[in-house]
Amino acid sequence: VAKEQGIYDSLHLNLRLLLYQSQLDAEKSVQTGKTDACASDIFRAIVLQNQRQPVKLLFATHRQWALVANKSLRASKPAQISSRMMAITRHSVPHYLSDHLSSQMNTSKGPLLLPQVNSLFIRSSMMYSGQIDAAILPQPQAAATVRQGHSQLYATDKRYEGFAGICCNTEYLNDSASVTRLKALRKGYDLAVGKLIQSE
């Protein structure tokens, strides 16, 4: 929205969006200085900081996640996928949500299996083909999967709004020009969110 409506142009920020296979790949590009910032989450930021990586969560975003189950299961609630395979990215919001949902399941038939599938594209493809039973996906990937006939069993609410965010390389915080660009990035994001809320 911000790019389409020229918000960043008005802020004199030349923004170039890059698409990565996974959140981990995007974070790696920030760690190595190939990109200025990327979408991340609080858990990933903590892990990277504990590994002494030059990464800092800059500001929170409004990303939402959903648990989607393969339509062949005919499931309507999370408890019905105990002992099944649910793809996640480890040490991330989906990992945290999987632990939260597992605690509400009857595991007498076996624990929930959590294969790590970092690529959102592969995770969605595996859902379509039935290679995995369920996945925790961010929006809009979750909505696209539901449009294919799969079932949404759970969605995050406002309690999780501060869990996602934009992270940057800490070295940029020592450079005044970079700090100015990062401030413009945040301002543009806030303006875009405001426009989305007005259009609802």
C-alpha cells in the first residue's frame, strides 16, 4: 500500500522490496548488510541477539498468523490434529503458537509432529499436495491456502500484534543517514496502516 500510493516517495525514501524464500533468508541478508531491514519477529530477534548477530527489532508490525489444516482431515478445531504433522519455522512466532496449541491437545495418540519447513512457498505447496497435515502461516499466505479449500482452525488476535516487527542491522544505527532512512521506513509503514484502517 505504501509503495503503491507513493507514501515513500513523499518521504523521499527510495524503497526497493525484495522477496525471499523464508524469513530466515531475509534475516540473513540483514545480518550480512545486503539489505537494510526485513520482516521478522520478537522470538527470532532474541535468538539472533543471543548469537551475537548485529540485529535489532526496530518497530512492531501488525502481522497475523493462522493455523490451516489440510482439507482431507476434515478438521474444524486444533484439538483434531494431535499426532499430525504441522510445519513451522523453529524459534519463531509459529513455533511459539505450536507450543501454545499443543498444550490444549489430547496427545494420547501421540505428540504433534513439527517438521521445520522455513520456506513459506514450500510450506504452502506441501499443504496443497497433502505432504503435511497442517501449517502455521502468516497472512496473506494463510488466506490463499483457505481459498484452495483448506480449513483455518485458529487465527491470532490483537494479543499477538507486538510479536512481529521489522528488524535492521545494528551497524546502521551508528550512521545518521541510515537512521534517517529507517525513520522514514517506520513513518511510511504507520501511514500505510492508517490508510488501510480508514478503508475498512
